[in-house]
Amino acid sequence: MDNRMENCITCKYKSQLFEKLSEEQLKEISSSKKTVFVSKGDMICREGESITSFVYLVQGLIKLHKMDRFGRDQIVSIAKPLDFVGLLTLFSDKTYKYSITALQDSTLCFVDIELMKKFVTINGAFALEVMKNISAVSDDIIKKTYAINSKNLRGRIALVLSDFADSIFGSYSFDLPISRKEIGELIDMTPENVIRILSEFRRDGLINLKGKSVEILNKSMLLKIRDLG
Amino acid sequence: MDNRMENCITCKYKSQLFEKLSEEQLKEISSSKKTVFVSKGDMICREGESITSFVYLVQGLIKLHKMDRFGRDQIVSIAKPLDFVGLLTLFSDKTYKYSITALQDSTLCFVDIELMKKFVTINGAFALEVMKNISAVSDDIIKKTYAINSKNLRGRIALVLSDFADSIFGSYSFDLPISRKEIGELIDMTPENVIRILSEFRRDGLINLKGKSVEILNKSMLLKIRDLG
DNA sequence: CGCGGCTTTGATGTTCATCAAGTAAAGTGG
DNA sequence: CCACTTTACTTGATGAACATCAAAGCCGCG
């Protein structure tokens, strides 16, 4: 194991949230936290299970997802390193509202939830910071959900492509971390239409596409489709 | 003014949230809070304005809404008495993300946001309670948004009707607090289709409908349409 | 009383889901 | 490592659901 991760105080992956904790409090987290390595495809937790830990993504990529009432999977969000995961439901419910599955080999830290609650109770600055985070994550999900639902299918595909490029990979050229079917689950489309529109974008010279590999050739046109769609 | 509302300590409309505050802290809120009466149609705050207060609905009915990118209004949620309003964005942003407009004559309390933050900082139990509330409100909005988007138009209308009956009015017989156009803004439909399906429900004997007045005649059928739609 | 917004109904067109059928790719067990 | 099975991907054809357009009646309000 990368031993810079054994100690939360010096951990270079430490969340900004923890800046508000005292060295003493960080030590407590350090000694109780568990660092876990998971492989692509592994399910880290399942909706309905009781919450015991605060989950923090150190490296890799994961998805939050849940079954809809027809038994189909829906992807609620994709989390990237340094994101807190499942912050949403952490303080309002006893069970996870979403399942978490690794999209790539990933490293996660689990912090006991009671320890987090204790620090919220005794450390006001930390409490405010946690609230800020919860609000921001929720706002983001709500905003994205509205954005997706207001767009036509072309706009949705343009949105995920530009989001992957900007927010996750920081490059115009990347490998899709999810299948066409999963893209559909993320932006509420059938896999057929995901494929159709990706092919159309390729035909129109907007992107290169071969298997999972994507290269954005005409970013400004893609953004236009995203914004008008 | 109803003088039971002048003092937060004895206020019978007091939120459960405030149970966690000491009498001393409640007194502080009591002396700084402002109680405001607004008329149907009044806009209480506008998206983009800077946040100065924590808004609490004492009596009446209000809507949270925002402009979409085409300039059309979208209703994000309808709040009823004893609900905190705009809890969502309160700690993550400097400006309101949503506008608030009264659907009925309403009474609201405004508590200075800095005072709330102070109590979050110094009162751990209160902080946890606030977090629980924020999470619950967010979860609820996310859940409802997904629910609506997964339903066909008939299911959506059945959902609002049963929600109004159960959650807001507690009766099978009530007056719609919003126009057909606003129902459309709430569940993402054109006003034409809202009307069409309401008329269809009336034709099929599911509801009585005359102007704003609604009576649910066949609740079980309505719920079936909601759940299958 | 007349104007503008809300409501209602009908006709038309577009978008998207579904169905079907076939190809490619990726696991899996012998 | 290869045959086999399964899963992912792709394209086309069809139909249903819904938005849009149009026109007319209604209501509240200045």
C-alpha cells in the first residue's frame, strides 16, 4: 500500500473537509478508518443496507445507482477522486439510498459514521463545512437531473461527452468508463438511441469513436448541441 | 397579529428543529426574527438574490420555482406550513437558487442566517438536526423528480392529485392551489395535456372537477394509475 | 367593456421507445 | 487455446406518446 495513505494527517488525498479537524481528531480518524481497494465491477455497498461508514473515494471512479420501480438500474451520479460519496442520505436515514459500484479499480476510505457525527457535534467549523458539502452535492444532483430532463436526446449525449471531457478526464480524448447501456441509465435513454446518436455524431465529424475510445473533434459544435438541445 | 407567534419559545408553530435549541438561544431568535404576512401571488424572494435569512413557513402555501434556460418557469417544490424553505442552498451558496412565491395568503418567519450558522457552530445537537433536515429535503426532491420523470402523463396527474389530497389538504375534496399551467410547470407537461388528462379523469368518473375544485371519487383507481403510469 | 391571460378541444407532426435481427466482442469451461 | 455462450453493440422499421399549432370560449381586472 502507498504508505502516504496510512496516516490521514499527511495523506495527500485528504479531503478539504478534514482541514477543519484538529490534529487530534484527524489522528482518531486515522486509527479507525479502513482503506479498501476494489476492482472494476465490484459493488461497494447496496441500497437498503444499513449505513455504518462514511465513504470517501481516494482513487478511481464509481457510480451511485439504484433500481427503479421496474427493476431497471438508474445511475444517479458518477463520483471522482476526492468526492464524498453517499453524503446525501448519511444523516437523514439509517440505510443507504443508493448502491455504489466501482467503474474502475478504485481506492476508498471508510470512516465510522458515529465518529463523523461526533465531530459534527463537537466541532462547529467542521459541521458547517459538512453542511456546505451536503448542500453542494444535492444542489448539483438536482441541477443535473433538471438539465438532463429538459434536453432532447442529442443534447443529453453532448452533455455527457463534454462532462466526461471536462469534469472527469480533463482531456478531449478519453475512454468511456461505462457501457452504452449505462450511459442510457445515466441520462434516461434506451441503449439503442445512445448508440444511434453517438454514431450520428461520428458521421457528422463531431467525434472519433471506436469501441470505448472517444475523441472530441468539434467541441464548440458539441457545446452548441448541448445548450440548444 | 396572533400574539402566540411573537415569542418563539411558546410559539405553537415552532419547528421541531428548534427543540434542540436552549431557551437562551430561542430567546435570541425570538428577538431577531421577523414575522411577515404576504398575499397570494407575492414573490417572497427571487433567485439570484443574496441570502440573508432562513425562511420558515408558518401558515399558508408557497412554491419554490426557477426559470429554465428558455425562460419558462419550473416549480421545484411546494412547501406547506412548518416546512423550512430554501434549506437546500442555504449553506452552500451566497444566493438563493430558487424564487419563492405565495400560492395562498401566508405567514413566514425570517431568521437571520448568521444567527443560524452561529447556533450550528456552538450547538452540536442542533447541527445534527439541521443536517438531517437538509438531507431529508434534498432526498425528497430528488426522489420526486425521478418519480415524475419515470411516469407517463396520466401517472403524473394522478400523482399530483393524490399528493395534494394526502400531503397538503388531508382530504379527498380540495381546491387546486395552482393553475393548470402551474401544474404543468410542476410535473413537466404542457398546460394542454394537463387539461386533457384532467378532463379524461372526470369523464372516467375518477374525479369531480369544476374550475379549481376537485373531489377524488375513485382513490384506488387513481393510485393504480399513479403506480403503473 | 374590452383586453390579456387562463382554459378547453381538435388536428397535426415530431420525437423517441419498442421490436426485430444481425454482428462483434468478451467471458467461460473443457 | 479453442469452441461455446453470453453480453454488448449496431441498424432498420414501426408505432405510441406527447408537443405544438390553431381557434374559440371564459374569466378577472383595470
